[in-house]
Amino acid sequence: MSPSSPASLAPILSLQGVRKSFRGREALKGVSLELRRGELLGFFGPNGAGKTTMIRCISGLLEPDAGTIQRRAADADADASSVRLGLVTQNLSVYPDLTVRQNLEVFGRLEGVARPALQQRIVEVLEWAALQDRTRCLARNLSGGMQRRLNIACSVLHEPDILLLDEPTVGVDPQSRERIYEMLGDLKDQGAAVLLTTHQLEEVETRCDRVVVMDQGVIVADGELDDLVQRTLGRRHRVVLTFHRPCDRSVAAFEFNEGRTTATSSAASMAELSQILSMLKHLEPAPDRIEVSNHGLQDVFLELTGRSLRE
Amino acid sequence: MILTILRIMYLRLRNNPAELLLAFVMPIAFFTIFAAIFSNGISSGVEKKLRVGWIAQRATDVDGQLKDFLEKNSTIECRGLAANPFLNDPVQTGEFESVTDADVEALIAEAQRSGRFDLIVRLPSDRTEDASDRDSPARLPIRLVTDGQNPLALAMVTSVIQGFAARKEAEWAAERLLRAPPAPPPTAGGPDRPGVELPPTAPLDGPWADAARLLRRRGTEPSTGTAESGSPAAYGLDPEQAARSASPLGLRLDGMLDVDGMVVEADGLCTGPRFLDPDRSPASVRVVGAAAEFEPPAAWEERPRQPPQGASLDLPSPSGQPWPTAAASVQLSRQGVVFHAAAASAGPGPAHAPVGRAPEGARSAPAAPAPRPSLELLVENPPSALQPNPRIAMYAAGIAVLFLLFASTGHAATLLEEAESGTLDRIMVGKARIFHVLGGKWLGIFLLGIVQISVMFLWAELVFRIQLGQHLDGFLVMTCCTSAATASLALLMATLCRSRAQLHAVSVVLILSMSALGGSMIPRFAMSDRMKEIGQWTFNAWALDGYQKVFWYRAPVSSLLAEATALTGSALVMGCLTAICSQRWKSA
């Protein structure tokens, strides 16, 4: 199914006012969310924000105290239970003392993949995860990146409609991380709805279609990155001046840090940015470094969740 | 789904040589060590003798006889404590006086530390009287020194020495009788009435006193009777017999050392009141005991089954007349021991009675010469006792159950491992449910347990010949039930614990406690009744009792109903508890 087809626009997963408490502590405080086919949703939040609880509720491992979680099949007449779900947990949820192929076999069977189709599907998934030359290798003997890829591969054997990933790239090198995002991109292109939680913000900025920020059991932001920046910070561009020695002069539109070695300003548009930069031509002392960048997800994240430690 | 979970267990085991080693090779190694230890000791056909050390600081004949007695005992291996011969046997070397208490105590301490003796017999020098004075037996103290490692040693050696003491007392009693002057003719029943005066009333005196004292020491209080001395009725003779009896009755001492203890059984033969019982009255009187140095008279040499160390004596009748001709044979039977009391006879030879329970009429009928009383002990072994190495099968079962518990807990711990790693979450998100996971794991542990026990017993069959083939049906029943209970217990512990570390700590304590109480470490037959009762709360005990029935008593499968019910029932109960406790993993 193509992500651009009409069906892809309809949400395959809907959460409405989901609440969940543990011994009086409310982990989810009325979470509402939609996930569409062919969408890669980045899910962010500080530790303890309730991300894992939400994923466990979506996957059926926890029953919410209140609210509804609905899965919708592509075919309106089909049963919601026909929507296949895949889960990639934060830990390596494979059997370390089974080989790569054995892991794929047993998880394929546990997912209900028919035996005749399973072997073919294993070949496809091995190639997709670039593990085809490690089929006889015990999982515990694989590199960290390979183990992560195997971890994901074991969850897609049954071609899930929804794939939930809880920090799937923890502790892997950039090459493996790049490969994992390529794999997720492939799934998205095949029409699967992918929801991932991660702290790798830079890659999500460029790869996720939509970003949801959660804090203290509540979704505090939901949308595309530019919209979030605009709504959260109001200004898109940022200018940072760095001085070797403290600058004793004030500069219009810039805010200095306490040591007066760094000054920061922001601009809502390119015209405003040009104007700020033109003011720097006559600045004495001249800054040693001028850095111009766009506001990113981290700025939004910190703006929304604050800079204080949560744990 | 269950089969897939089962396949995961199989693949994990196959891919882990160390786990395979732990599951199969380690138990066999431990079992072989246990079997090797016990097969050379209490469990084999060759029973281990009690190791008794000997040290004497005095030299009397009695002490020497005691040492000979201990050395001849088939259950005892009696040796001197030290290499120095005069310390070991000062009686022989004549140097006992040079042995000091310090020497002896040092020897004993060294011997105990070496572990060479189960018990040490010490004869200290502090005797009260001269043992050679037979009329006044000396107090000869015997000290038994034990470090308590062999709890049976003290009881066994005490029993043997008490037996020796009883024998010596009997000998002394008989000797006194021999040396006693002939009793004067009875007067109580009339001067013309022949007979020997019996102990009609207390206190007993004369030649009967020693016998009476002997009986008292043995816990049999001779009753005083009302018989008149010399009265034929006092000897159990009816008037007709008395009429035939032209001669005074006499006493006969008959050595019966080979039937030690019969003096109590046969008290009717030598105590006063028995003579008043016409049904049990003999025509002659026997006092048990023998003088070793006394040679039986020629007239008795024809008697069959004369005990080699026994001796008989016909006391001269007080009147100097021949012994009565009213011969009778009496048979007494008590507690399955049949013995005969021969009739006194002044005829051409003593009568012989057939061995066995005599008919009523045989008591007064003149008969063939009766054999000496004899005790025949027959050890009846059930078929179970005749099979080789039944105890080895018990050790195999004990070790198998112990390791089965550890192995099962280890496999059940994979449940917690999967929960911690998120694998269980992944499985539960798919088609499988917790029922499938638990079912698959239970089945896997159950089958693995059967294989593990089977491998253990196959090894025992190959090496120790436990006759597995003859007990196959009972073995399969017990193995299946035991494995089922083990699997349920392991999964219950896994669902109750929150982490593998917690499970490990709990399981080690529980398994070792159960195994100790249930007989996997210490055979249950060596436990007290109280400990056996406590052990019944563990299914190790039920399992081992079942295997014992199968391999030791050769019991049919139907006799395993109690064990099979207990094990299967506990498996079911624990399985239900596991299902309840596993709800925390149940998916929404």
C-alpha cells in the first residue's frame, strides 16, 4: 500500500484520553494521539515522561485505566484485530543463545507466519537487515549494531501494519544507526505506520514525518518540526557570537552570557537575519566566531520540557 | 505456540554445551561419586564392620576373654590403638603396669583424630576387686570412648559387651552351683519323701540362689512358690508319676550358652512357680548356664546338637539314690523359639524328644532321648534384599531429583530472563499468550526432567546394574510424576520471584532444604521417624519413597498410587498457583 493512497491518510491507530496509573502515580494523563499508515512518528520526552507506558498500552501489554485505543484496518469491513502489530523493545529482546536464523524462525512462528512462507520471509528480512552472511552466528556473538538490526528484523517477519520501536538505536555506531533508519524508511515506504521513541534528535529532524513531545504523561507538542519551532520558539534562525575576551560593549538584539564571551540572537525571517548580520560589520571588538543556524528539535524540546533535571 | 516455546528451549539447550553439561553430565558425575562412596560401604553386599579400638591398662583373664570375644564377633573389627604391642595388648606382653593414663589418653586422642575407629574400648586400671575370685565377682570397669561420628557404634558395642557379661555371669552362676555342697535331704515334705529342696519362699538360698540372682539381673524375678520341698507336685509330677518315682528328684544343670537369653524364655524350667504348673513341669530341672571347664558326662554324649561350649551336669541326688525314672520330655515354645527340656532319667540313657512342638501326650510319655535345646535363627530375605545394588538405585533417584530441581529452576528462570529483556513482551504482542508460554516451558522442563532422570538411571544400569529393565513400568510412573512436580515447582518459584537473582537465592535455599529433608542427601532410612514425617512435606521424599518401592521392594505399579497421587496432585496445585501468579504478565 502506498503511503499516498487515500487509505494512508486515515489513522490506523487512535488514542483518545488514555490514562494509566501505577500505585496512585499517574503515568498517562489523558493521552490522545493518531498514527497514520506510511508515517514515521518520532516520540520524544524526558525519562519518565510515560513513553514506554504508552507503547505498552498501544501494544496491549497494559490495559489503560481510561480512554480508548483503536486500531483501524485498511479495509473498513475488516476486523481491527487484523491490524498486525510489531514491537521492538529497548532491550535486545532476542535469544542470545540462538543463531540469527533460529531467532527469526521462532519469532516468525510466534507471530503466526505460516511455515511455507516463513523461509522465504526470513531470506527477505535477512537481506533487509544486512544479516544474510550471519545466519549461523549466535545472536550474542553479533556486534551491537547487528544485534539491533536483528532485534528489529525479528519484529517485522509478519509484516506488521504498526511497528512500535522503543529506542531502537541505543548504543550503536553511526553506520548501524544509518542502516536502521534506512530499514525504517523502507517499512514506511511499504505503508507501515512506525512509531519510535529515541533521543537521537538530529536524525529524527531529518527522517521523521511528525514529532510528538511528551512530558509528565501529557503530550505537549504534536506536529511537523517547522511548525513546532514556529509555535514554540517563534523565530527560526539563530546567531551566536563568540569572543576570546569578554566584550564590554552591548550589542543590539544580542544577549550576552554571564562571562560576556558569547552573545546570542534570533531571527524570524531571512530579512531579519540579514539585518542582524549587517550590524556586526562595525562591531568592536570583532567577534572571533559568528555561527548562524536554525533552531532545532532540541531547542523546542528544552523549551517545552525545561532545562531542569527530571531524575 | 506451545511447541514453538518447546522448540526454543530445545534449541537453547542444544546451542549451550555448558548447560548440557550441567543438565546431564554433572548429575552423573555426582551420582557416581556418591555411589562409589556408598557401594564400598553400607550399600554394598559387603557390609562395613564396626571399627573398634582396644586399649587395656590391666590384665585379667576376663579382659582377655572379652578381647577374644570382640575379635571373634563378625560385625566388629577389633584392633589395638597403637603400633606398640605392649600398649595394644599389655595382657600378652605383661607390661600393662607401665602404661600410664597419660599414654592411654594420648593414644585415644590420636586415634580419634585419625578417624580409624568408630569406638574405643578402654579398660582402665582402677578395678575394685580381683577378678580371679569367682565367688565374688569383681567390678571390672569398661570405658567406651566415642566421638559420636558413628551413632550406631555405641549401641552395638554396648550390646556385644553386655552379651559377654551375661555369658560370664551364667558361667559364674553355674560354677557356684558346681562347687556348692550337696543339699541335705528334704525335710519339709516329710523325711521319707525324696527330692531336692526348692526355693519355696524368699529369700532363696543354696544352689538356687545364684540362678535366682541371675534371673533377677536379667529382669526376671523368680517367683516364690508354695511347693513343699521335695514334693512331687513341686516338680510338676502328677501323683502317678510321683508314684513311679522311686528315687528322689534331682537337679540338672545343662549348658545352653548357645541359646543365650533362653533362661528367661525357659524360666518355667528353673523357677519355683513353674513347677507348680502341671502343664509345664518338667521331670528334671535345668538351670541355664554352663561351666566352660566342665566336661559333660558320658551319658550325655549321645545327645544330639550338644553345643560345643556347653556342659551338662547331673547333680547327685541328695539322698544318693538314682534319679527318678519317671522321665518326661517337655517342650516349651515361646516367641517362635522351640526348645526341649530333656527328662531326667536314671535309665540306660537319656530320652530324646523330637525337635519341634511336642504333642500334649508327649510330655509324660517315655520317648527317645531329647536333643539339647537349640535356637535356630533363620534370616528371611524378601526378594528385594537379594537383588544387587538396590541402594544404588536410591542414590540415583536422590541425586537425580536434586539436580532435577536445580536444572528445572534454571530453565524456569528463562521466564524471568525473557521478562527482563523484553522478549516476553515481544512474544505476548504476537499470537502467543502467557498460557502458551507457561505451557511450553512446563512441557519442556517436564520432558527434560524425564530425559535427565532416564540418563541417570541408564548410567546406573550400565555401571552398577540396578536392573532397570525389570522395573521399567514403575520407573516410568515415578519419573513422570516426579518430573511433573518438579516442573510445576520451578515455574511457581519463577512466577513468585521478581528477578533471576531473587529466584536463584530462593531456589538454592529451598532445594537444598527439600533435598536434605527429603532424602536426596541423606538416605531416609537413616533418619528418625520425626524427620521422616517432616520430610513427607517435600516431594523429594515422595519421589524417593516411590523409587524405593520400585527398586528395593519390587512393588507393583499399583502400589505407587500414594506417591503418584501426591506428586501429581502437588504438580496440579502448583500449576494452578503458577497460573494465578503469572497474571502480572498477562496481556491486556
